[in-house]
Amino acid sequence: MKRVFNFNAGPAILPVPVLEEISRGSLEIAGSGMSVLEVSHRGAEYEAIHFDAQKRVLRAMNLSETDYSVLFLGGGASLQFAMLPMNFLQGGSADYIHTGEWSAKAMKEAKFFGKVNVTGTSEAQKFACLPSNVKPSGAADAKYAHITTNNTIEGTQWFALPETGGLPLVADMSSDCLGVERDFSKFSMIYAGAQKNLGPAGVTLVVIKKSFLAQAKEDVPAILSYKTHEKAQSLYNTPPAFGVFALNSVLKWVEDQGGVSAVAKRNKRKAETVYSALDEFPGVYDLAVTERAHRSVMNLTWRLKNADRDKEFLAGAEKLEMFGLKGHRAVGGFRASIYNAFPEEGCARLAQYITDFAKR
Ligand code: PMP
């Protein structure tokens, strides 16, 4: 099997042992004579995977079953942009920190259901850093505070969490879930499309604190209600079964690596390897993120000072089997997405290429 260095932002690289396990499962699971794609979601074979995956998510986040529930939903993180305010707002308000394209989309959807208090934004800096002056609204009707922990497009990431003024904290963790060490108990809800750090497209992870869920509205269509899904242990309707199978496999792989802390340490090293090569040639490369402390360890963004050579840079990388380095169309330049499954050798190769290109 040929493997290249895959820097795609999502869907993205998965660990080979995961690809092997899901390939085997695509043929047969648990000696059942059936593929994971063929078994009933109400049968013992699938239920074992489903409940196993829920337990592993909580274990990875160091959260307890007593306090938190795990849901596997469809619709991507984008559905969560709407489902969250639909369940918790309906007339009230929520605090949002605006840090880029994805938070803009989250706020746009929230406005259908209530008021959005923008409590911090780096829009004036074109999102090249995180806002330094986050100030909770203090609004009496505010139900939660929302952040995007990692800004996939711009390449910024929250390490220290912002102040919420006591509001339940909800995070879009699509692009750094289980990629950095966090105190997950600080969050009342976490959501993430799986297709970056967690598995394939098609399954969205939602981890919700039970005390927060208790505040959710009842007058919401059943399929869009967190309460429906939680009551049914995320088996209200047919779950994205194959995605959950793959997610469970990714979670096992994370455990085999030594857990989130080991993976996070490696991610930090990987990012430093690439950033230090870029930093060495300020005459050639512009780092897109202006504050060092805000640089993402998951999505690294930069531009060539001489954009006329963009095509040459990409073509040279592809010759060395490094693919997916083109920046998001909204910001241009380059982006290296180096999620959990991305190997250190790939970062070393990219750093060497960055150095060689600059010298040329
Ligand atoms: N939030 C963030 C931070 C993302 O990176 C993405 C996808 N790139 C989304 C939300 C949207 O996710 P989905 O495509 O799963 O709806």
C-alpha cells in the first residue's frame, strides 16, 4: 500500500492500524458473518461498538458517565451551529467569541434563535491572532458562551481558555479534539465533526454535561433535540454506524499511543519542527498568525512573501509526496494540517523542504 504525507485539513489522514481495522470490519465483525456495514444498529454486534466508543470518549477526556453523555450525530459540526441555539436559546442570548470563518457561521445560525453577544473578536486583525479583550456580556438572558478552540482556516488555537463570566462554556472542537491536553470538565458541551482528529466524515461527536442538558428546551423537533438523543443513548434513529466503528478504532489507537497527553506532546513537537523552519527565513515566509502563543499545533498557516512562487512551492512539495498544503481559499497561502495521525517524519520532511526552498 502506498502512503503519501497527507496534509489535508479534513477529511484528513487516519492511522494505518485504524484503516486496517475498518477494512477488516468492512468484511466481517465479531465472527458474525456480516460486515459492520450490514449489521442492525439494534443488534449486539453494533451495540458493543457503540457503547464501547461512548466509554472511550469519556475516558480520553477524563470525564465521568455520571456527569456527561456522549452522542454520535449526523449533519457535521455545521448542524451543531444550529442545533445548539435551537435547543438552548429560542429568545434568549448567548455570548460568542468571533475568531474566524467558522465562528462566523456558528453566530449566523444562532441569530435565527436569539441574540448573539459578541464578547471578543479579532476581526480587525483579520483573525491573525485571538482576541485579547474578551469580556463576558453579563446579559441576564445569556445561556452559554461559545468558542472555536482551533480555527482551522486561520491557524489560531486557544490554549488558555477565555473568561465566560460563569456561563456554561460550549466549544466547537472540530479541528483539535483530543489533539491537545485540556481540562475537558471546563466545558458544558463539546462538539466536533470527526473528519479531522477523530475518524471519517459522517459522524459528529457531541459530549454534553447532564446539568447543562437539563436546561435545554423541550419544544424542539425530536430529531434535533439533544434530550431525545441522550434519552436513547444516541440510538434514537439509525446512528452513523460505520463512522462510530471507525471513531472507536481511532480512540483505541489514541490509547495505544499513550493517551491524549502522549499524542498532544508529539503534536507540539511536530508543530515546532515546522514553525522553526519557517521562522528561520523571515525574508521568504510570512507566518499568517501574528502572536506566537496563538499558533495552532494542528493547522499551521503561512504565505510566501513572493506569491508568484506559490505554484512552484506546491509542485515541489508534491514531488516529495507531500499533498494538501494549499491554504484555504478564503486566506490563500499554505496550510499544513498535522492532526494526531500525521507522522513526525512528515513534519521533518516538510521542515527540510521549507529550508531547501528558502535557500534556493
Ligand atoms: N468548525 C470547524 C472549526 C471546522 O474546521 C469545520 C470543518 N472544516 C466545521 C466547523 C464544519 O464542519 P462540518 O463540515 O463537519 O459541518
